[in-house]
Amino acid sequence: MEELREEIEYLYGLERLGMIFGLENVSGLLKLLGDPHLRLKAVHVAGTNGKGSVCAMLHAILGRRYRVGLYTSPHLHRLNERIKIEDEIQDQELLQLIRLLRAKVREADRPKTFTFFDFITALAFFYFAQKGVDLALVEVGLGGRLDSTNVIKPLVAVITNVGHDHMDVLGGTLQDVAREKAGIIKEGTVLICGERKPDPLEVILEEAERKGATVYLLGRDFGYRYADGLSFWGRKWRLQGLRLGLLGRHQGENAALALATLEVLTERGFELTETDIRKGLEEVRWPGRLELFEGRPRVLLDGAHNPEGMESLCEALSEIPHRALHLIIGIMADKPWSEMLRKILPLTQRVIAFKPNNPRALDPGIIVQEVRTLGLDAFKAQGAEEALRIAMESSDPEDLIVVAGSLFTVAEVREVLSSVR
């Protein structure tokens, strides 16, 4: 749709402003729309890794019985993916919403200091309120305290974990990062927390105490075991033999966080059956995150973009039988790329690096040089299509091709895969 493409180009043009942290601009946009966020019941999910998976699981389970909005970022292929109820927002609806808010901004003669993310966040909250969702699942974009989504007062806040990501923005230590993520905790709310490292956890607990929030901790108030299916124990529930639609043992932890959140929601009037839980977990899908494309060879896509994410990917590889591993990688230059490579290269036979279409992307020649110093085969490709072709041509049918390093990288390879398979 040409009209929508033009409107989206306008939104991407807002990115020239970069990141403007704070809630003033998004609050101003929401006021123009009648403050729809104040009418939403919500779950707010922050964390370095896993927050999208937790949201996807909650959506798959609650969506079996309720009208549930899901707001996540970034998208893989289309902006529409960020705003979903049963399915992603339709083109015509998105077009109307963008035009509506742009018109209100013009009428109010507001200075255009708001960002792309401010604008999309305001649209999502308005859309959910307009559609009368029973619950909105809201993933934090970056950090928490000053993130545009932090205008809501949720029924439940979730912090999955604290890791080494965006430290140039959020602070130089894990305690600094934890302080930013703990900013989603509101007065008198409930916090579900998966962080277990003592120093960042102390920061989170101090903020929760200051806000008078009730805290339920992984390993203390709820837990899980992943062997022959997933077993979960919580404050009320004991569930065994759960099957997950998402690959990776680390998804057991994400499922435990989702289930602990659901326990709280059932205490707030939401009703669920064990069948809802089991079917939802079995059927959940989260594209680009340990997503396996069948074939000979098979291709595994994962948006691992920090050391902790790469570690989870490496653990998951033991669950997928393969003869040799071929890695297609593209990384943003502001990530700890050398540490990320050190995690996965010992498992790798061959590396193909390319530069995804993002100005922040690292020169793939740097990756190739680093890999070759370790005695591994490494190639530089001109784009996703060539990278996939090189990997396919050098692989045996029983091998595994892994695509990782950034969701931008995954998205570009996924588009090529989807057109040929």
C-alpha cells in the first residue's frame, strides 16, 4: 500500500532525532489521543533477554480466552508486527492511526521533538484502548525507567534478567542497568523477577521496597525443572509435563516467569484452565528467535545480539542434531562483538559475515579477520542472499546453518529463506 509506505517513511524520518529519553514527549502525544493508556489493564515486561518470549507466551495463553493486545519491538519485516491483538494490525488500520495522530500534532502545533518509538507507542496504546482489549502486554523498548512505554501502571511488572547490553546508554555496570530496568516498578504493584545475580538483584529489590511493591522471585517463590518436558512450581500451581513451542532450554526460565505472572493475573480476576496453559505453551511461536527452517541442511535463526543471548544459543545447539555448524553473522558495532564471537566460534566450522542494512552494523571484514586468526574458515558476503548461498554450497545435508548476531541480520536472511522455501 503506497499511502502506508509514505506514512511509514515519515515515521522513520523521526529517527534522525535519535534516542530522546524521558516520558514527557510520549505523554504529550497520548494526551492528544485522550490518554488511552490510563484505560488499559497491562503487564509490563523488561529485561536484557527473554522479554519478548515471555510476552509471546502470555499472549498465546491468555489469547485463548481473552482479547489481548501485544506490543513488542523491534519488528523483523513489517512495522505492523509490533502491534497485535489476534493478528498484527492491518495496513488500513495502521494508516488511519498514523494520519490521525499526525493531524492532532498539527492541530496542537506541537514541536516535533517526539521520536519514532514515542509515536508508535502512543499509537499502540490508543489502538488497544479503541479495540477494548482485556489486557495489554507491553514489552519495554530499552531500559525501563525512561522508556516510552513506562507511562502505564501495570497490574504486574516483569524483569526477566539483567545482562550486558546497551551499557553505553544504560550505564557501565550491571547495577546501573538494573536501576534503569527497575524503573518500571510502580507504587503498590507486583513484580515478577528472574534476576539472580546478587548485585543487580539487590538494586531491583531496593527499588521494589521503596515503591512498596510485592516481589516474587525465581528460585524462591516459583521455579521450574526442564527434563522430559517442563515442570513448574509456584505459589499456587504445580504443573508437570508442559511442552514448549519454542526451542532452547532457556525457554524454561521464560515460561516460569510467564506462569508466575499468570498466577498473579488469576488473583486479579483473569480465569484460565490448565488446558489454556498447556495448549498456549505448545502453540507459541516467536519468529527469529531459535526459529528452525527445515531442509537439508536446516537453518536456525536466532536474534542473539549480546553475550548472554549468544550463550543461550550455544546451549540450544546441543538439542539440535547436526554434523557441522556454519555460522552466518552480522553484528552491530556498538555490541561486545568479540566476546559474542568467543562464545560461539568453538562450535563453528565456517563463518560467513555480512553487513546488514543498518548504519550501526560492524564492518564484516573485521569479523572475518578475527575469525581467521583463530584458524577457522571465514568469508565476507555482500548481503544476506550471498551469505546464505555460500553457506548452502559449503554445507553437507546433515549440517546446520545458524544465523545470529542481530535481529537485523536474522530479518534479512529470513526474507531470503521465505522466498525460496
